[in-house]
Amino acid sequence: MLIEAPELSSFPNVRHAFFTRRGGVSEGIYASLNGGQGSADDPERVRRNRALMAGMIGVAPENFVSVHQIHSPTVVTATAAWSREERSKADGIVTRTPDLALAILTADCGPVLFADHESHVIGACHAGWGGALGGVLEATVEAMVAIGAAREAIVAVLGPTIGPTAYEVGPEFKARFLAADPANEPYFAPGEREGHAMFDLPAYIVARLEATGIGEVGNLGLCTYGDEERFFSYRRATHRGEPDYGRQISAISLTR
């Protein structure tokens, strides 16, 4: 039902979880722990799923907060809980407020959880290719430092993400990355189709995190596309012609 990262699980004042799709109340293509409020799933089932996840990470359901993700480098600081209607358009959240869970939704993109447990600062971000290329990882680190984290003490872990053998992209996609930085070439391998390439999003995310100078970077090394039993996948649903897809949640909180 949930996966913990060893890099974060030893911190006494931090609770976290990379939730799988197991253990919820949704049905059909959303079976079963769908946390996507933007999906076409029954809203009441999504609410119940999110309440289940909040309980597993030790916070009240109303303190399980997320943002309206838009594949941007925008990061917000949370000092108190907000409602779905009050949420900001952003792709990263940081806080030093205890008993507040920062929740990120993904279905192939990279969920990254951050913690400086000594300074009592945590963060979470949604790193798809657009957000990662645009700087959401660096922006999350900078936002943590701005509220008291020590850069060299921050630990970041990448959760379940689409893997390099499942992410084929077109020539314009690769050209965009090479235009941004020719050193991005190693993240691409020949694709199955002419002119296409396989993109290693996890490796790209890890490299961007390591370049920020934080203390430690971890990677669960789990592919959302290839593990249907545990993970939702936007690309897998698209390839099958399914009308929608569920979203898994990754969350982190500070205890008192």
C-alpha cells in the first residue's frame, strides 16, 4: 500500500509515504487508492482515499494538502492547511509546520520528497519533464533554504516514475532539451521508431538534484509504466485508449 525510502525513514520527526494504487475504495480503471481530485472518479471515493492516506501518515484529513499542478517551476510555502478551492497553481510545496502533510500527485512524472530533519523543514515537488527542465527541483530546494533549511543537510528521494525503457519521445522533445543544454544528450537513447528516442527522466531528475549541492539524493528506481499492479500510469492508459487514469500520491509531514 505504501513504500518508504530508507533515506527518509530514519528521521524521528519526519513521516513520509510513496503510496501505491493499492488499498483504497475506488473501482474500475481507478482501482483502488486513487488520490486524483482532477480525475473523473467518484469524488466521494477520492475523498475517502485521501482520508485513508492522511491517516496512514498520521495527519488529519483536512491537513493533507496538495496544489493544482501545472508542470511549472512554481513553489509555494504552506503555513496552514487549505481547501481544494484555496489551493495555488504550483508544482512544489515546502513547510516547517508540524502535522501538515505535503501531497504530490503523479501518474508517470517524478514525485520528489525532501527533508532537512535537523532544521525541521520539508518539501515535496512534482517533476515531470516540463517542471524538471524549467527548474522546479532547484526552486524547491531554494524555497526550503529560504525558510531555514541548510542546503547540505537536505535529503531528497525520487519516487515511482516512468522508466527509461518506457518513455519514447519525438525529435522535437529531444531538441528542446539539447537546446537548453547540450550536456543533456546522455539522457537519450535510440527509440524503437525512426527519429524517436528513449528519455531517462529519473536519471535527469537525479542529476538536477545532485547539482543543487544538497546532502543526499535517493531514487527508489521504480517504473510506473511497467508495474501495473502497484502504480497508475498516464502513458499506459493512453496506449490502451482508456478514457482516464488514476493518480498515486507521495506525501511527507513533520511530527511535533
